[in-house]
Amino acid sequence: MLALITENPHWIWLSLGGLLLIAEMLGTGGYLLWSGVAAAIVGTLVWLFPGIGWEWQGVLFAILVIVVAYLWWYWLRARASANDGAQLNQRNRQLIGTRATLAEPLHNGVGRINIGDGSWRARATQDLPAGAEVEVIAVEGTTLVIRAVIRG
């Protein structure tokens, strides 16, 4: 058995990578994913270059775990800064830039607008007739500030 392991060390690394990935699917929250990926990479490298000793395999695995985890963290951080979450749980702020058609006319610049499956209080600088196309330009509390879209 020991002779088989020393002859085919790539199978140990590939098996370890597979076991870590399976354990990750059971719900560890990302901790084992990158260790499993690193083990699979080491297994592939040992298969391609069979002369790598077990000491260097362990060092390579440790370095790859750190590198792959850092790259994942860097990607997540860049992605999180792009969506800074400033509008998280603030659906009304997410509506800025949305266009809709008025179902009811605005009187004294105030009325209601239907966007998606919701009805919102709307305010504009002028009265607008039903059927006018409008765009949400700002939010004040729970009131959407809208303007008429001028078609050119």
C-alpha cells in the first residue's frame, strides 16, 4: 500500500482536493473550498512533474492555499467596493433612473406612480397627465421625485 502511494502521489492530492470540495458542499462557508482547489492544483502539478518530493509538495500546497485564498479575498473586496451596499434594503433608492408611465394624472405636482408591483407617492414640479412617461430622479423619504421624459 505504501509503495502504491509513493508511486502515485498525485492521486493522494487529487483525492484530498475532492474530499475537501465535498466537505465544502456540506456547508462550511468557503473555508475548505480554497484548500480543495490548492490540493487539486498540487495533484495536477505532481502528475505533470513526478519528480517533486513530498516535502516540496507540502510547501507548494501551503503556499497555494494562501495565494488562492488571497486572490479570492481580493476579488471579493473589489466586487464589494463596486457594489458598496449603500442601497442595500433601500428599494426606493434603487428606483432612481427607472422610467414608468403614469396611470393617474398628477394634481398640484403630487400623485401616485406604479413601478413593478408597487405603488409609490410621487412628486413633480408640474402637473402631468395620465399616460405621461416619467423618470425617477430622486427620493425624499418615501416620495419619488419624478420628471417628464421628453422624447426627441
